Amino acid sequence: MRKQDIKSGWLLGIGAVNDVTLGIFDLKSRRYVKRTFRADHELVSITGNVARLGRDPILHIHALIADRRFRTFGGHLFSARCCVTVEVMLQPGTARLRRRPDPETGLNLLAF
């Protein structure tokens, strides 16, 4: 993103992944509750955006995965490893989206 000077953008994706770590933000503790899924899963959907935190690009991605029993799990995507293919479409934006620390939540929220 630095190399291509992408200022902002939106992304969508599908595929197959394993070693997936998802999180749900707990507002009371101001921390993510995380869970890792080791087995192969269908990557039903990822959606997210690209913004800047200071000078650095930052991705904010949510994912929905499905296991062999067709159970789905979703949340904030922290990490995943491609096990077959991951197809991602990035639509660059023209405006520079920025994130700033929010003292109330401890999160880096979009600043408009």
C-alpha cells in the first residue's frame, strides 16, 4: 500500500484458510476476546477498509468462516493462512481516510 500510495480503499474476499484468529471487541474490558481456528475453513467472506494511522496504512477486516459442519464463525480478522486460495478485490479510494485513537474505547476509529 505504501509502494502504490493507496490512501484509502475497500476490500472484499473469499477463499479457503486455516490458522484463523478472529476477535470480538469487549467494550467493558476494552480488549478483544480472540479465538483461533486451526482446521481448514471456507472463507465465506472478508470485508474491510484501508485507512492511515499516522503515515502507516492500516487494514480493518472482518471475516466469516465456515467449518465442515457448515457452522459459521465471524469477527475481526487478526490473522489467517491461505490453505487453497484467497481471492481479494481491493478498490482504492480517492480520499485519504484516517484513523485516530479514541480514548473512550481504546480503538483506532475512523476520523472524518
